Amino acid sequence: MGCQMDHIDKKILQVLQQHGKLPNNELAEQVGLSPSPCLRRVKHLEDEGIIQKYVALVDPLSVNLGLTVFARIWLRGQDEKTVNEFVEAVTAFSEVVECQLIAGECDFFLRIVVEDLEAYRKFQIQHLSKISGIQNVKTEIPLQQIKQTTALPL
């Protein structure tokens, strides 16, 4: 982005990454501004696309999505048609919460959230494995989540 940010803009972003629903007057107090200039800065950060959107982070266990798996995907080829078909297919699945194109051993790395191991098995058989162009899928099952954050290190 071409937007110049000073230390106050970064502080605003740090606070909002932790408390996105914080009222403007409280945000202004935490970053050392009066409410009007703080609101203008937040609006500018939104207009510049630095703040992309506000979301609610949902506890997966509370909504019966207790299993996160990571799937490494190898495609039959890396041509544009194969890659685009894979990307189009995988973006349609709500279970896939993250998809990364990888430079390395595999082609794509997916983070998939489902109810349990049986639900993942069904998802892999009924959806993932039916995507034409997939040569191989290797699934990694984490034993314990040590750290997960959405906050960027500003």
C-alpha cells in the first residue's frame, strides 16, 4: 500500500486487532487522541484498504467444529487451467478456511475445519478427492494448538 502510517496509526491497528469492537472514544483514549481525529484516522485506514473488514472470531468447539487438519495438495500439473480449476473448487468449500499456494514440495497447503475425523474423511472422499487435477493429498492432524492469532506484528 502507498499509505504512509505513523506510530499512532500503527497503535490504532494494534488496538483494533485485539478489540475490533472497541468504541471510538475508548480507542482514542488508548492511542492518545481525541475522538474526532481518531475516527478520521480509522476511516482513512479503512478507505486505504489497510483495515479490510471487521469480523467476529468464533470458538470452533462452541459450534461443534472440533477438528482442524492441514492438507498438503499435489496437482497433476501446474498449468493455468489445472491451478484455476483447483482454486475455484476449493474456494467453494466452507470447510477450507485457508488455502496457500506453496513454493516447495507440495503445490497447495489447506487448513480445514470440520466436526471430527469422520467428517474430515467424508469431506476428503466426497469433495476434496473429486477435484480434477489433484494427484495426491497428505493430511496432517495436529495434536495440540500452541498459538493461533489473527494479529499482525506491527
